Amino acid sequence: MSKLVFEPAFTYPENRYFSEMIELPGGFGQLWAFYGILISETLRSKTMDPSYKLTRSAVWQQLKNDLIGKDSHRGVSLTYSWLANQFGHISLGVIPTMVVYVLLRNYSSYEAPAIWAGIFVSMAWLLFELYNFLGPLLIRRQTGSKLFYRGSGNRFIFSPQWRNIAFDTFTDLCFFWFGALTTAGLIAYDGVSRLLSVFGFTWVFVVVFFVFGFMVYASRYWYMVKMYQNYAYYPYQFRLSQWDYNMDGADVERVLAYTDKCKDQNGNHMLIFGEKGSGKSSLGVGIANEVSITRKAALYVTGVKLYGMFLDQIGPNKLKRYWTWKQAAILVVDDINPGRPIREELVSPQKLLQFIDCYGQDQKGTNRSLLKNKNVVWILGDDQISSPGEWTQLLQDLGVEASKITSIFL
């Protein structure tokens, strides 16, 4: 059964149409062709997966909540923070442009000082964002400077998602440039006329139209990503590339393979064993967050909380959530057992199975079926206390194939 889903065709700007657009020589025909492709791909027919998808009404409701009300009363959501961040970027384009314009007008011989002010400020933010992008991510060596970025000296265990980060960087730049160049244009109408006469109306319009169109698309993408991250209820925001504990190369490959599977498949399970402080929770959060960034519903929950949810029949609306564990594409179950230094298994595989079966009340095996066909990260205690074989057998009792079970020992 196929249903119409209003969702852009690409999650990162690595889609083939984006790369083709970069190579085009320019002009109205190519630009309109790109937007035509974008619209047609947005309205494409796609088979629904069982996980929750944000609706247009949910996005508008979130936007209304972010814009109306006082954050000191209700707290700050990730979507609100993103909006505030982008308005800040616009302001950091507007204010410096006004200051530089005054300096150029009074102390230089530049013609159209407002336009040059906008260009100088735009270039300054480009250099800053290049440093901001390349410094922490590429310059990993430790430096002695107290003024500039100090690298940690450590190598990445998991490589950052460079395209996604570059997309984020370019999004920020567009908001900087929008503030700077719009301010310059409003200050000097004569400067705009000179700019149009030099470069031609067509090229200037194409560039402005492209940047504005990109900002609209990027805003929609990032706002929805922040919603998926916000309502996953992670204990903290954490990317997989930030994980810097000890792990051998084989396990790194297993984690990466598992994460990739969870982005477009269901029914994959990971068992993470380790003592306290070994990075179990942050690894689980990092894996799920990479899935959230592809705009899929994730949910972080502790074992104790989930045990009650197995018995709970309350729907998402009464819980004031957009999705529960049943609709999540990936579920992170933390603190099933604490691990060392606590040398006792508080919840055994047999006990967990009783919770899943609701002490015999779930006679249809609904919970078993849901868990079997869901991506789940199970964060357990030390493997010297919790028997890995028994936990693997538990998943197989739920109907999970052995090929879909991955175990990591930290």
C-alpha cells in the first residue's frame, strides 16, 4: 500500500540533483529546472515505514509554541534554540555591516561604501566559518595558543559526517550573508544600481534567488531535525563522532554498520556491555542521534521507565508526545543493569521477558512483535555479570534473527 508523503527527497545535500546543480553554468532555465525537480521529488509517492513521521500540522504547532510564550516560564526547546541562533546570525550580518559602512563612508574613498561593507562583512564571516569548520574537525593536534583553537591531540574514533556538517556551515553562512547584504542594499540604492550594471540583473537575481531558496529548504530541514532530536528525549545532545572512549577497530566497524542499517532498515538490535564510565550511554545516544538527523523518530528511555510503558496503553496525545516507543524507528533502552562496581544483575533476561509479556497479559505477543521489528539499542551492565549469551537468547526468543544482533563490549 503506497501513500503520499510530503517529505523532501534528500536528507543531506549529497543528492544527485544538488551535485548537478552545482555544476550547471547558471541561468533561469537551469534554476527553474532545479526547483521543478525539488518540488516533484517532494511530492513523490513513497511506501510508508511503520515509524512516526512529523506532519505539517505538528511542525506548525511547534513553530507557534516557539514564537509565542516566555522561555523563562516553559524552558527552551532545540527548535527554539535553532531559531534564536539563526536570528543571531542575521543580526551578526546586519550590525557589523552598519558599523563598517560608517567607517568606510567617513574614512575611505570607496564608492558605494555600503555595498563594500556588506561584501567585507560577508567575507569575514566566510573566513570565520572556514576556521570554525576546519579547526575543531580537521586540526586535531594540540597547540600552545591561548587565543586560537586548542586541539585535543586525539584522533576520531568515528569520523564526523562531513557533508552534514558542511551543510550546517553553509546554512549559517547564508544567514550571515542575508543580514549583511540585505542591510547593504537597504542603505545604498545607488550602490545596488552599480552592482546590477556591473554584473547584470540576471546574474544578481539568480544568486539572490538561489540563496533565498536554499535558506528556505535548509530552514525546513534543520527545524524538522531539531524536532526529531528534541522529542527523542535524549539526556544530552551527542554526535557519534564525539565518542572518544576505548574501542577496537572491529567494534568500530560493527557500530558504523549497525548505524547505517538503522537509517533504512528495521529489526536491528545492538547489545552494549560495559562497566560504569565505559561510555555505554553516550554510545547509544550517539547512534540514535545519527538516525534522528535523517529525520526518523527515535526515543531514549531508561529500563525502569520502559518496563511501565510495556503495560501502558496511553496514546501519544495523552502523553503529550508525538510518538511513543511503539512508533519510534530506533529505541535506546538505558540502565537495564548498572554494571560494575555494582556486582549484581538487577534485571535478568528472564525478568525482562516477563515485563515484555506484561506478566502474561500480552497474550497476543504485541510487545514481542513490536520489539522484534524495531531497531533497539540495549545498554546492559558488565559482561562479567550479565551473561551475553543469555541476552542474545532473549532476543532470539523474541524472534530476532541472529544476523540482526550485534554485541559490543566496552
